[in-house]
Amino acid sequence: MTAAVSDAVAGLAVAPDPAGLSVPAPRIARVLVDSPLPQLDRLFDYRIPDNLRAGIVPGIRVRVPLRSAGRVADGYVIEIVDHGDYVGVLSDVEGIVSTVPVLSAEVAVLARRTADRAAGSAIDIVRVAVPGRQARVEKAWLVREAASPLPPVVAPSVAGYAEGAIEAVIRDRGRAAVDAVPLVTQLPSGVWVGEWAVAMSAAAAVSIAAGASAILALPDYRDQEQLEAALASVLPPERIVRLDARQSNPDRYRAFLRCIGDDALAIVGNRSVVYAPATTLGLIAVWDDGDPLHSEPLAPYVHTRDAALLRQEQQSCALLYFGHARSTEVERLVELGWLASVSPKPAVLPKVVPTAQQASNDRLAAQARIPSTAWRAAREALEFGPVLVQVARPGYAPRLACVDCGQSARCLRCEGPLAQKTARSVPACVWCGALAVDWHCDNCGGAKLRQVGSGATRTAEDLGRAFPGVRIIIADGDHPILGVGAEPALVIATRGAEPIAAGGYRAILLLDGERMVTRESLRVAEDCLRWWSNATALAARGATTYLVGVGGALASALTTWRQADFARAELADRRRLRFPPAVRVATVTGALEAVAKAVATVDVPADDILGPVDTGAGSVRTIIRFDYAAGTRVASSLRAEVIRAATGRRRAIAQRGARVPIAPNLRVRFDDVEPFLE
DNA sequence: AGCACGCCGACT
DNA sequence: GTCGGCGTGCTC
């Protein structure tokens, strides 16, 4: 049979349809190819050969030829059509990688839309959304026993808010910013968690009782542990799926496969969980959206908050942002009316006292940087239970300086700052880890180092002297501790690493506020308020939190527990300055000519083009800011330029004599968290 | 990316 | 006359 005849036969292939008529069988698979090249970020049409006709359905992974013979790529079948729009000779799908439709239609559309909004490739989102295949796991899943129906779920009420308030948002598929109740509570299992975890798990159960899954996105593993503990008291274990990047590949794939289907589940995970394959989706809930861990570090750098907004719109599910401190982004959505605002009822106001950084009468307390009122309060509270001390940095001495000239000490190898992990350890570079042996000051030539500031370990040492006989517990990145008991102890924790205390802390000291506030960032104030609020919410009911050394609007936002008001004022400032999130920003980085050309295609006022500035290595960066309404336009212009730069003529650059062709590189990043820094 | 196609200098 | 150099274009 000649190729022409075989084509004709294929063209006549028919499939019976239920009405008894015969229609031509669909024969073209439209495939999203798994390639990092931006110019390939579209659908390619492939003929489905007869032997694969039965197995090819949308969502499965396939292998397809790409360009010349022999070269193949993986891809996902997005749709199957009778007639594609490609005029030319189609290649055949080469094979099926897996028969499981891992890329649901919903997630495929979401990937396209999130990528478009960020001027990125859909496949980059898919790579985050769909874990790598594990043949063994998949085989076991395919032959799983006909699952007995999951036990029914009784919807609990979401306590702490006006009766039925949160339930109504979930039922009506609405959107809201929810202020969390700033208390800790004990679960029936005996585990202590933040009230927020109880409210979030109850919200998930409300959705699941109504037959729809809930996606629950949390910034870190400690938050995930709390939420899972809370979920276990309202849902049977078969209804809870953990899906996060820390799992081993088989575990992650097993969890991922469990999400496929119509069962209503609580799907818990970190940022990538917003792309979980839930078909019947009733709720997306995000905890603490201001935490930078919600910001995806891989291109196209889509924030959980933004992916959740797009998915909510697309699948008409409910959307809840839970938090103690409102981010300016969420505040903007509240002001727009896009999100409702729900606060605890009755209101719960923690006791917060701002304290000046004055010397204590007690020499040892003064050495530990604790003002006398706070020191007295901590000593009294230690009679009854644990006391939390929040510090800015881990280690012993977070910085070192030259004894002779006072200049801050830098690494001889990479210019990074030096720090000391313990009282006796050799100073080392914070950036590259090199031990600072034979160090000398590059300013005056001095060879002696002086410790500057106190990390958690040094604070612990000082406090040990100020409170003799008290048990000291250190919690930081190196010593993660989830919870501590109700017995008296001083818990020294770096911000964000505070353990939960059984019964809540009897007093809390926020020590390094002054230092935190001087950090250079557009978001300092917002971040500080979030760190302090999250720590304050760990106090026992009626216990006092002391904020040391910080005054002004920031301190009063904490003491009055009016974080939303602070976010409103902060957002008003950003509007005045045309800073995000009042406007959106995109950074364009690359060779000067490429950047200039790309920026020229974007139609924004000259005032909104900041740069170019030299970033070294022959590369420059320009920041473009624009109103939200212009987002689609700016993204599509810049995307076109990225593709043009990738396909256009290559610049020849001299490299050790040889001429190496390289593409004029052009990178675009939307909504960078810190575009105006550095 | 990676490979095929296309137009100009030193070779049997 | 042509073999092969790399600049250019394309991937169903």
C-alpha cells in the first residue's frame, strides 16, 4: 500500500455514533510540547495513527517527533480535533507515554492563562502542576480496587465569625479576605494549633460536605502540619491529600493521582498546590498570602495569590485569603470590591504594649537588650509557662566588624558579610560559607574581628544569664521546632520559626523590631507587621506582647490590632508613588539593544519606564510599570519580544578566540516582589 | 536547542 | 569547477 492509499484509507475511517449515524473519527491531536523554548509555546498538530486511536485522549502524555527524524519530545494532548488549522504535512504521534490523563482541561486552561498574564510559557506552569511520572505508582493506581465510596462528611460550622458568614461565602462561590482569630487552641487529638487552622479546615469541610474539593495553600511545612492536624479532626483520612514539593517523587505522584476523579477532597500543600487536578472544585483557601514563600521562584514566577484568583474565576469556586496581617495586594482587592472582608466576631484583641529600647535597671537584662518593664513581665510570666522571645537573626553574631576601624568585615573570597554561628565557631561568610581564616581588613589591614549584634544563640546566652535556672529553647531554621509544652521555658525564635506553645505563651517579647524595620525593602513595614502579628497570635488569651524599640504607625497598627487599616494607608502611599501593588511592574533584563527594543514596543508613558540600569556582565535592566488594565497588552508585547529575541539573528561574540553564536538574551519578569531594590 | 538549508573562500 | 564555512530559519 502506498502512502497515498494509506492516507485515503485513514481518511475514510469512521466511528459509530450513538444516533446510529457515522461520523469521521477524530484524527488530529493538538499537543503542548514540553520544551523550554518560548517559540514552541503553542499547540502542534499531529496525526493519530490507527494503532493509537483508542488510547489517545486529552490530558495524556505522548511522545511526538519535533523537526527532523529521530528527534522526539514529550508533550500533552490538549484536544483532539477532526481538522486542525495547520496547512502542511502532519507527523504522527509517536507513542503514548502514559494512559492517565494527568493534565486536566481545567489545569491546561489555567496554565495558559497564568502564563499569558506573566508573559511566560504554559509548559512551565504544567511542569510545576504535574509531577514526574512514576511507572510503579501509576500501575498500582490503574489496578486499584473499585473504591468504596468515601464516608460522608458532616459540615461543621466555622467558629469565631458571625454565624454562617464564611459558610455563605463558600456556598455562594464568593471571595473574601478573612482576618484570622489571633489565638491558639487544642484539637481533640491533643495537638495545639492556631485558630486559623481550625477555621480553614472547617471551611474545607463545608465545601467537601457539599461535594466539592478544597485546595488549601500554605507557605511552609510548619503551617501545613498545623492545618493537617486540624483537618484530621473534621475529615476522615481518606479525604485528606497532601501534595507538596518536599515529598519524594513516588509519594507526590501517588498523592497527585488521588486527586484525579470526582471525590471531594481536601488537598493541602505549598504554592504549587493551586494547580492540583481537582475537577469539582468548591474552594481555594490561602493562608498568609504575604509570606514570600508563596512566590514561585521558577519562571514565570506566578504568585499563589494570582494563580488562585485566575482559577477562582475560571472554575467559579469560592476563594478565601486567611491571615493575621493583610497584604497590600489583598487590601487592594478588598477596596476594589473583588474580595469581601470578614473579621472575627466577637473581635479578639491581643494585648500589645510598645516599649522603648531603654536600658533596664538590671545589668544582665540590659545586656540582653530587654527593657525593664518587659523583663519584669517575662520573669513573672515564666512562673506560669513558656515565654516567647522573637529575634531577627539566627546564629551567634549576625555581623562582624574590624576592631580597629569599625568597617564591616567582608569575605576575602566573595565580599560577602561575615557572621559567627556559635560563640566559639570560626567566623564564616554568609554568602559562600568560606571560613574567614587569616582574615584582614581591606580598609585598614587590621586582623581582629569584633562581634556586631546578637543572633538567636547569643540572645539565648544573654537571657540564660538574666534568667538563671530557666530552661532555654532555640527555634530557627537550623533547629526547627513545631511546638513546645506548657512548662516554663524561654523560647528564643527567629521570626517565622516560632513554635506553638501548649496553652499559648504567657508573654511574648518582640526584640529586634528596630533592626527589622531598617531592612531595605519596599515591603519592610508590611513584612514586620506580618511577623509581629503572627507571633502575637501565639499568646495565651490575656497574655501581653511587648514590642521593643518601635513606635509610630507601625507599632500602633499592632497594638490596636488594625492591620487592615495599616494596609490601606500603605496602599495609599504606594498609589501616590506609583509602586506595586498600586500598579503592576515588569522587569526586562538582557543585552542593551534587546532591552531597548522590547521596551520600545510597550505603549506606556515615559514616566513609567525606569532604566535601563547596568547590572554587570553586559546586561541591563529596565522596570516598566503599568496599570492593571494594561496588563494583557504589556504582557503580549513583551512576550512577542522574548520570542523574537529567541528566534532572531544570533549575535556572534568572541570567546577565547572562537566565535560562539548566542541568542540576544532577553528575560522578562512580571510582578517581582522587590523590583525597586538593589 | 539543534539541525537543515543556503551562499562565498581554498582545494583535487 | 566544488567542499564546507557558519549565518538564518524552523520545529505540526
